[in-house]
Amino acid sequence: MAASVEELPLAKALNAGLRAAMATDDRVLLMGEDIGTLGGVFRVTEGLQDEFGKKRVLDTPLAESGIVGTAIGLAMRGYRPVCEIQFDGFIFPAFDQITSQLAKMTNRTSGAVHMPVVIRVPYGGHIGAVEHHQESPEAYFAHTAGLRVVSPSTPNDAYWMIQEAIRSDDPVMFFEPKSRYWPKGPVDFTSSAAPLHATRVVRTGTDVTLLAHGAMVSTLLQAAQVAADEGVSVEVLDLRSLSPIDFGPIISSVEKTGRLIVCQEAPGFVSVGSEIAATVAERAFFSLQSPVLRVSGFDTPYPASKIETFYLPDADRVLDAIDRSLAY
Amino acid sequence: MAERTPAVQFLSIDGKFAPNEAAEQYLPYLADLTASDHQQFYRDMAITRRFDEECTNLQRQGQMGLWPPSHGQEAAQVGSARAARPQDVLFPTYREHAAALVRGVDILDIVSVMRGASLGGWNPNDPKNGNFRNYTLVIGSQTLHATGYAMGVAFDGAVGTGDPEIDTAVMVYFGDGSTSQGDVSESFVFAASNQTPQVFFLQNNHWAISVPVSTQSRIPLYLRAQGFGIPSVQIDGNDVLASYAASKRHLDEARSGEGPAMIEALTYRIGAHTTSDDPTRYQTPEQLAYWVARDPIIRFESYLRSQGAPEQFFADTVAEANDFAADLRHRTLALEAPSLASMFDNVYAEPHALTTDQLAWLDAYELSLREGV
């Protein structure tokens, strides 16, 4: 690398992370729809087929179950496949292969067979797309034993977390916040920011804790700035890992602020936010000054995109939750 | 529609060596077989028939939750598994007990799965298990794993080198019911697209539990593969020589880089789908009688006798099969439940806070009960 720190969009940081992983280990291969010649519909894999060849960057037939099912076989042979599912809503044809096969293989073979498979999923809204292109299905996978689930919110995390996910001997669901693909941020090529499964404090505060993953982290930072202008000191945590969840920093923050608001684009019912609320109630009950609140997408299908801004939690809705929390 | 050809058959149903026209091109693949090989095929089939019966009995006696019998399908399995070279990799469904035996899997490991003492049973990476992968219960799922594995074999350059110790093929077993699953079609697509070194071995046993094959397909199933660009052949699956010859040829071709092929072995599930099933509710006595008359073991026994196999061989095989079953019964009864820790131990390859915490909690809870705290 020419410079140790570079300003990159998240998509290009991922591209650099994939390139680094492939250069390090020739068992790493990429597979998915349109990822070779085209470089992926979001160009995350741009240039990699030219660099590493068609045996390491595979334009697959258009079949998600086939992509994941053959990745399982490749992993049995000793490869470390990184699958791209083109859009969040297209992952369900592969649901059996992910949840019944990939997730369980290590357990059902008593550890004899590992599944170092990464499944990259561009997810979430804010891009004005049609049905099945803006969903946040991460809870299905966090609910499944045997899968690790992570989601970077910054280019730097994207660069490092994709490499750590590929190094993991477990299957990792890698949810990429597609609305954050384009904004640039600093990427430090010299050292990793934090372990793959660490929750990170991204803004310190004393009055209330906000927690999110992926694209919602930037929404929380906006809300925190507005709240600060109004005299409320907000702590913001970036969850980064949805399975396992690193509860230590969450509990510590709640012990300090006494208030927690969990935010996500996904529907709130039986969600990652629900799990965090329940666990914090169990582990930090006497620290809480108010109930844990959830700010979520609604429990409807993702709406027509002309009204998606009313579905997706924004800074105003987070500020409203801060007011409700402080009112206790 | 592609033109139908008769199923490849070497042995008539009364055990005479009478290759039909379709079998002629497969004749060279029998050339290397010796009388000793023939006797091995017979022993594989007879032992499987015997332990399969023992396992059904063990289930009836409450020693297993479930047993899926392979009765009737022994020739299809033994011929195909015996045609594979040691480095070839076999992906089974959950009924390939004869193939498992051939490849060296301890049948107790299958019993362990059906008894509820283990999930996967055996370590497919342990050389003693002959590259026989684990049983797969979600119908058709293993076809994609096999295709992916075969893609990896090709990426590794273990195809078409001409070195018989290196070149590797993958064989995947599947059934007539599974052909309706999307994964099977997707595996055909991926195999054709990647020209994988792979043989799709379909045992058409005519039933998906209670649903006849006519509900799955209006055309012979081997023709399906041709629509995907995969050459295919239909064989008499109750003729162990047909199964061997067709498998040998297509495995050889796969290893040499000629891409995937599909074999449809016409056979019949004489028994139930599993011990939970009652085939008298859907199968007519006439159908059963038709297929019992085509029993693969009786047919091959007639052939071996006509070739001069001594009476003592058959008597020895009966004794060997009985000993095998008695030993299996003895060891089945001694199989114990796995440890509670095994529930958590390999959920992940690397530590995961949730399972680590839950195992610690369960240990403490169990200890508190024992100590009466």
C-alpha cells in the first residue's frame, strides 16, 4: 500500500479487503452472480477476476441455493469460499443450505468438518429500490446456531472485518450496509481496529446509550450531535457483531448512562434489538433508569420506496426515543 | 424428447449372463472382474441384507428411533461403490448402507445416528471411512455439496492428469423423490456449467415414502439430466454387474475430464421407507411380487452358482453375515448417549460466547441438582 491511511468508500474498502485475503491465501475464492466480468452489481469485486482469474472469482449460475450448496462442497474440499448474495431479499432460496447445512456441519460431524464460508449480503434500505432489494434479514441468521453474523458500519471496519471473517473457520454472515457503500471514510491499512466480534464505543456520553449496527450507526451519530446541541450527552455504540454479541461494552455503558435505545432498520418483532433489550434487562436491571426502547422498522413488508423514509428510523425518530427515555 | 433406450442389463432375472443391446458398450468394463470380485460383490450384498434386517429388528425392540431399510437396493449400491477408486468421494442420502459398508464405514456409526446417540455418525475425513461423506436427511441437499466438492477437485487439478492415483471423481447418490427438489436441478446446472468430475447416481426405488415416481416425473428420470446437458443412462439397478459397469465407465470418464454423467438405476424398495412407514397402505401385493422376483441377491447367487461358486462359499457367507449382525447387535446395545458437553462443543469451530456461557450454566445447574443445593 502506498499510504497507510486512505480515504475510501466502503465498497472499495471491501474490495481491498477481499484482494488482501485472496493474496494471502490461495484457497480463498469468490463466487456469486455477476461478480466476475461485471465486478458485482455494487462493484465490490471489481477487478478481482482480472487479477486472480476465473477459477478464483466465479460468475455462478443464477441460483442462490446452488451458490451456497456448492460453497459447502468446496469448503469440504479445503477451500474458503466467499459467496455474494446479490441482494438481501434474494437470500431465502439459499435458506436451507445456510441454516440446515452450512450452520450445522461442524456440529453434526463433531468438529471433523469446518465450514470457513463467508456469505456477503448487501442489505438495508435508503436506496429507493424495488421489492426484495432493501430488506434487513439478519435476525433469521443470528437466531441460527452455528452461524456468526457481523455487519461493518465504516470503510475501515469493512476492510478489516471481511478479512477476519474469511480467516474464521466458522461460517460468517457478512451483512454490508448498502446505503453506506459510497460515502468515504479513512481506512488504516496498518492495523486492525477491533476484533471481529467486538462492540465498539464510537461516541462517549453520560445521559443515554444508543446502539445500532450497519447504516443506522451514522443515523445515531447524527441524532447524538443534535441531542448534544440540546444539552443531552449521548453515548453511541456500534454493535458490529450480531452473533455472538459482545455484551460487555453494552452493559458497561448502561451502568454509566442508565438508559438504552436499540436501533435497527429491521422489523422490531423478534429481532436482534429484542434480544439485546431482554439481555440488558437481565444483566443490568438495577442500573436502568428507564425501560430499554427499540427504534425499528415496522412489522410490515418493506414498503414501496417512495414512502421508505417513513418506514426507516431516522434521526428524528431516535431523538423522539431519547425524549421518551429521559422522561422516565 | 430424447429417444429412450432400454435399461442396461447383463444378468437376466433368473441370473443368466445375457447382456442386452444397451449393455454391449459397457461389456469392456466387466473385463477385469475376477471370480473373487464377484464373490466380494455377493458378500457385500448378503451382509448388508442381513444387518439391515437386524437393524429393523433392533428398532422394533426399541433400540433405535428409526431405521431406513435398504432391502432390495443392494445391487445398485454395491456395484456403484465397488466401481469407485479409493480416492473417489461418495456423497450418500441416508439409505446407502451397502455403499457405506463397501467404503469401510463402521455400520455402528450409522446405527448411532438412528439410535439418537450421534448426529452425523462418522468422521468423513478419517481415511478409514473411505471418503464416504455423512448421511444427509434434507432431500437432495447433498447433490450441491457433491457438485461443489467436484468443482474443488477440478480446481485442484486432480482431473485428467492421466495418473490413476491422482485423478478423482465424485459420486452422489440421490433418489427419485429428490429429483423434484430444486437443489437437484441446481446441482445439474452447476455440474454442467463447471463440467465437474462427477457421477449422479440415482436409485429410482419407485417410492418417495408413499408417493409413486409417476407423481415426480412424466418422463424417465434419466432423461431429465439430458435436458441439462448431462449424458445419462438407465440401468437395471438390481443387476450388480450393470451397476458396476455403468459406474466404472462414467467414473473413469469423469476422472479423465469428460465432465458429469448421470445413471438412473431402476430398483425397488422392498421394505418400508423407514420403520415409521406402512407400505401396505400404498403398495399392491402384485407390485411387491413383481420386484421380489427381481431380487438382486437371488439373481446374483444364481449367476455365481452357474459360474461354479462352491456351496461352501454360500454357507460361509451366511455365517459371516450372521456374525456381522450379532456383533452389530451387541455393540448397538452398548452404545451410550453422548455427553451433554457434546451439544455445545462443536457448534462453532472457534469459541462463541453464547454456547460457552450456556454450557457453563448447564454444568452448574446439573451440579446443583446433584448436590441438592
